[in-house]
Amino acid sequence: MLSFNEYRRYDALGLADLVRKGEVTPEELLDIAIRRAEEVNPALNAIVHKLYDHGKEAARTAPRDAPFAGVPFLVKDLGMEVAGTPMNTGSKGYDGYVSKVDSFAVKKMKAAGLVIFGKTNTSEFGITPFVEPERFGPACNPWNTAHSTGGSSGGSGAAVAAGIVPLATANDGGGSIRIPASCCGLFGLKPSRGRVSWAPLFGEMWNGAAVENCLSRSVRDSAAYLDAIQGAAPGDPYQITPPKRPYLEEVSTPPGRLRIGYTAAHTLGMSVDTACVAALHRTVEVLRSEGHMVEECALPYRREDLTEVFLVIVAAELAAELDVMSRHLGRKVRPSDVEAQTYAFNLLGRSYNAAEFAYARQRWAEITHRIAGFYEQYDLLLTPTLGLRPIRTGSLKTSASEQALMAVVNALGLGKAIRSTINQLADKIYHYMPWTAFANITGQPSMSVPAGWTEEENLPIGVMFTGRFGEEDVLYRLAGQMEKAMPWGGRMAMGG
């Protein structure tokens, strides 16, 4: 049987190859993953639902000829339904909810041989870029547990970085794959809109902004995983052109000479952490050494795109999600059912009328067309993934004065009162994540690649590449090249 140190040296495809050769069984791999989870999860709070019996049955029946045959796997506790298991979406309001069906993509995960044995921590409804839900408590960064994993897929990020599993699901409505990838030293690619189905329970999420994929240590695992789960279900609202060949093949294909524009300019005009800027410049030098045309460019994003457009859609979508929760509860959601900031943000969403919502959707289209002009000159936009290094846990939570305001707003149902403070609240969040949400507005593919570490806290820093719609192949080719030029997979967290 493999030791944990041997298990940790393999990526998911490597473990699956051992299963196919008969050198290890899925049951043995699962046993290692569970032991590792029991060892580190008390410090990390990455896994919030232990599904060990479910996993043991899945290991027994996992197809041995599948691409991820018998590989232990974790699913984020938001978005993807796994029949017969709880899903809280990070909220106490969903206590008692049990999924009745597998999501379309989950069926593909199982067919690919992945062995699901737990659900990972997430922020409530995935609305914050950190994972500190009141229902389950914060997820902690395995590189330095005083700091955040990023969010909202931070539980998955912590589990992968700590070596419990080689990859885990993640989804991204404003950066929730790329943010934890950056904070946890992992690779994370947000696919193009429509690449992965939300069926059967959803046609789209967050006006099409949200999309599913994974967090992984190796680029090839991410590519093979997207190969396995991509594709539309009957009735889906988006029908995207399928890839010309498997993404896994792209990882080992030279990307050619790419035209890459880069900038560290902050969308809101704020300062950017020196560690993030240093990682960007280090990446620029590597890209130039690989023969790419790389030049500094003007940022094609605007402050109002986030503060006046993106927030309107997300707030309105959250209000609708609370209406869905009301069906589960059998009554209208009360402030006590969810976190104070969630309820206040829901009230903000309800304060917009239909015309304002429709106007915001029209502006999404304007933003998409404007940014498309950038890609007539460049193949990719390169920025830091985040404006700050991984934050200390609790540092972006609402302040005492903000909590007091929300208590009044929630008690009186004064959604419009939040509008007067929205710029202040937006500045706080978007100082941290000034770039990630644009690929969600436009539907473009975007990836975070590990690019450095802070000296002070031993924390990872990522850089982000955003490409043209439907061109995940270009990103995977470049990521494969960068993984060789600046390898990151050898560093291990928590003694792994």
C-alpha cells in the first residue's frame, strides 16, 4: 500500500494510472485520503460534510478503465448536487436539505471514476471572496492557518493544497476558482460561459457569470477534468463550440508566440500589494524568455463596471436565491435564517426594479463588446490574480458599524438604505479582487497560475491570464509551458 508521502507525489491522473495497473486499489487510495483528512481537517475546516460511507461504496464500484479511476475526490458544498447527500451552500437556512438527484456534471464526474467522499467549505451562497460562514466557521490556509484560503471555493483549495486530494470541484461567479487558486498555490481555470452544464436544477447561475471546474496541483489534471465534465445538457441556454481536441492534449502542445498585454493597474485606482506586483513582473520575464511578445498595456476595465453593473446583477440574483430557499423552508426567509450581510445584500437586490435590472444586463453586453476590442490587439491579458496577498482571516468581515447598519436595514427591510453605502462596501471587497469578476461578466476563460511566495508569511501569490471566449485551449497550452518554466507542484503544505 502507498504511504501518504508516495500518494502526495502523484497527481490525479498518476493515481488513476496506478489503479489501472493494479498497483493500488481505489479502496486503498480512499483510506489514505480519509486518514489525511482526519489528520489536518481539524486545523483547516476544509471538509464540512464527511461522506466516508458514500465514498467507500463509490470506491468499490468505480470504473477501473476511466481517466480518474478510483481517485479520491471532494465536491464544493455549493452548486453541484450529489444525490443522497446534504448541501448547505454555506448556510444554516439549508440545514436538513438533501440532494435528490445528481447534477449532470456530477454524473460525468462519477463516470470518470472520481470517488466522492466529502463536501467542502464555502462562503454563504458563494457571495464573498473568503470562506468564513457562520454555519461552519472559517476555512484556514494550509500554508499559514492565520490567513484566508480565498473564496468562495476555499475549502476545496485548502483540501488540495494540504494533500487530502489531488483535485476538487470549484465554481466561479466572480473569481471563486481563481482566488483560492492564488491563495493556496494551486492551478485554477475558469472555463468559458456554457462550457459546463448546471443541469438539471439550473439553466444558468448569476446571469451566466458562474461556471464550474476544479482546483488542482497539476495543469494536466485540470485539463483532463474539464474534458470529462464539459458539454451541454438538453435544454441548456448556452451551446458553446466543443473543443477541437481534448484539453489534455493541449497541455503538452507548444503555445506558439503569444501577444500578451500586462498591467498592475487597479480597476478602482487603488494600490496593489508589492508581492502581487513582483509576481507579475517575474512572470513577464519568464514569458519573454519563452519567446512571447509581452508589453505593458492600458487596463480595459472600469470602476463602474463593478460598482454600478456587476453588483446590481449579483444582488438581484441573491434575492432570487433566497426565494428558492423559501421553498425549502416552506415560508419566507427571515433575517435569522442567513447571515446579516447576506440578508442585507438580498434587500439591496430587491430594491432594484425590473427596468434597473434589465439596464444592468444591457450594460453587461456593452462591457463584453468593449473588452473584445482589447483582444484584437492581444491574445491574453495578464494581471495579478488579486490586489492583495492572502488576507488574515476576519480582515474583510463586516465591521461593528456595518453590522449595526445591517441590523437596522434588515429589521426594517430598508434595501434602498444600502445603496448609499454601496461604494464604501464595494471599495473594501474590490481592493482585494479588482480584476477577477470581468471574465465572469464577459464569459471569457481565465486562469490563475502560481507565480511566487511572500517572504514574511510563506503565502502563495498567483497571476491571472484571461483569453478570448472559447479559447481554453490557448490557456492550457500556456499553462503547460509555464508549469515547466516555473514549477510549483513540488511545494507541499502542512508537512505533506
